[in-house]
Amino acid sequence: MDCNGFKRWLISRDDCEGNLTRQAHKHREDCPDCNQLYTADEGLEQAFSNSMRMTPPPSGLARRARQRAEAEARPTGAKRPGWLWKGFAPALAIGLLLVVWNPWANPLTSLETIGNFALANHSRTDMTMAFTADEIPDPQEWFYQRLNFRVAMPNFSQRQLTFLGGRECTIGPKKAAYLYYDDNGKRVSVFVMPARQIKFPLQAERRYRIDAIQYSVELWKMDAMVCILVQELNPDTLSTT
Amino acid sequence: MKLPGFAAKIVPRIKSLSPQEFWHLAGRHEGLLYSSAFQYTGNRFDAEDLVQETFLAAFRSRHQLRDRGKMKSWLFIILRNNYLKRAGRKPNRTQNEYDDRIEYDYAEDLAAMAGQEDALQALERKATAENVHRQLSALPESYQSVLILYYLKEFTYQEIADMLEIPIGTVMSRLARGKQRLKAAFIKKAARAAAPKKIIPLARKG
């Protein structure tokens, strides 16, 4: 390395490979001018390092932030509703709730509606698993504690689906178990819920199927349960149908 | 069990940090946050405000932290975003130009200065924390953040790359170019300070 090469190295040494750095150090050992240059540059480097090093924070900085966070979490007097609202607001809220969300109406009256609800769940990106298959030895018990019904685990040994995990969810207004399966790198969603929640007659041995643009939804009865399976349609199938 | 690729989005989230856990973990990094904030803002009052805002924002969204081991980086990202929002600056992501002229000037000027004792002393005197901050804040944000993180000596190149969402090679080149600009600015200042003042005698009347 010559003096010009050394100068180029000096200014871009953070972006240089180790071999070039070794050559530069070797050069400065032999060249007093470049060594002087290096010393001057190091002095500046040291000055920057001293100026930008850790600065001790004022005492109790995190504690004060914590106090602010706790104060924000507490309801303030000014924000509380007046006495009139205290009596009126709950009644109004209940009235509105009944109008907007009629709890007595069960929308699960057709295959299409159920399929739409299941497909919506399948498409959501924020529905993470609550447990993985490795973590919970008895998923049925896990769901029983949360949903109050025994979830029959469907047998997919013929279809070679691998059980990954599960979570609770809803199909419309009704609670269901959400089981995640893997089909060669593609997600298959299976929803299991009591058959009595479905308000249209289902034949025991029949498999119902609807195909959306990209997905297929299958529905079948399994004893007292209903299984709804959502999976991506095979691109080959798509092109031929 | 090996999870398929798509499962990354649906694996269970870790349990959200409780307030106590959050403050216990986050409180450890107040020094780092304050130092970074001080470098960004250049004064203690704004730095303190910025850190408080950062802690509050992080506390409110603590459920989003998926890996507790990344608390330090996560807090810094929030701090930087808060600073950019406050300062009305946008993160510069495309600083690809390479100013060769600055590189040449720096090496030449430093070579000229390295032989003069007065000039070197002037250089050291100029490199005060206040001046460093002034020059740092004049740099594009893309260089500023890399330099701040580098000189805090708390992060590896890879961690800096992850936090700023840039490749590690870009971290290294921005570091080199950021230093280059900073040093060139100081050399020029010091050269001006060390230059002998020319006194032009005024002609006297009579």
C-alpha cells in the first residue's frame, strides 16, 4: 500500500475489509508521515467517542415515566360522567347493544353464511394460535375448559394433515374451536362447534362443500359436532374448473 | 415439531409483559435511551422529554414486544421514531451518493494539519460535545442514527442493521461516510481557527 492508498483507507476504514486494514497498519509502521496522519485522525476519533459516549441520565427518569403511566391509567374526576349519566348511560348502552347485536338471532342458517364466517377467520392475519400441538397433550380438555363442550378431534390421517395447534374463536356469534393443520406448507383451518348451533338440517353422512374464488369450505357432521374445513384450492384444480 | 413457513404468523404470542415486568426490564435501559436522546436533541430537557415519551409509548404497546431479549433495540426504535416525529424529519433511506471530493479534502487537509502543532490543538479544542452535536445534527438522519448507535458502543453492527432495517453493509458504509463528513467539517473549522489573522494596517491621516 502506498501513501495515497493509506489516505483512502483512513477515511473509509469502517467500510474496509480486514486485509486492507492490515496493509494500512503495515504501511503506517514504515511511513512516519502516514503514521502522523493516523495519530491525528485517531485524536479526532477519540474526541467524537468522548463526546458521544453514554451520558448519565437524571436520577429517577424511568420512575417518573412509570408514575406518569400509572396516573394515565387511573380515571380522573373530570372524566367521570355526571349523576344524570350514571343512571341513564347503562340503560342506553344496553338498549343500543340489543338493537345493534341481537343476541337471540342466530345467523348460522345456511351453508354460505357459515362458510363466510369460517373463511373470514381463516383469512385473518391476527388470529395466532393459543397453543401448539407440542405444548398441550390433551387439546380436547383444553377446549372443554374454555368452551364448555367436548371438541371431537377430526381424523385426517387419510388426508395427511398435520395438527399444529389451536385457539378459541367464534363462527358468527357462536363459540368454536379453531384447529390449525398443515398440508404440505399450506394452512388448513378446521372449526369445530356443537351441531345444535347450526340452524339448518345437516345429514349425518354427507359432506357439504362450497368453493370460493381461492378457497374451498367443507362442512360435515361428526356425532354431535360440526366440522368446518377451510383450505386453499389447488392451483391445478382452479385452472381446470 | 418443525412448523411450516406460514406458521410464523400464527404461532402463539408470548404472554404480554405485566406492568411490573415491563418497568423492571425497560428501566435497565434508561441510560442508553437518555444518551441516544441527548445526541439526537442536543439538550438535556428535550432528551428527558423524549425518553419519557418513549417509555410511555413502549408501555402502552408492550403487548407488541414478542421477544423480551430485544427490549433494548425495541425501545431505541420507539425513541428514534418519536424523535423523527417531533423533529418533523423523515428517515433517509437512500443516501447512495458518495462525495469523493470530501474524502480527498479530508485526507489532504488532515495531512496539512498533522504537521502543525497549533492546528492539531485547535482541532482538539473544537471537538467539544456541543460542537460534535451541532455537526451531527447537520448530517442526514441516516448517518446520524448510525453514528449515534456506533459511538454508544452498545450495539453490534448486526443489531444496528436490524434496528434501522438496513443491510449490515449499508451500516458500515454509512458509518464510514458519516464519520468522513463529521471529520471534514471539524478539520475545516480547526483550519479556520488556526489560520493566522491577517491584520491590514489602515493608513493614518496626517
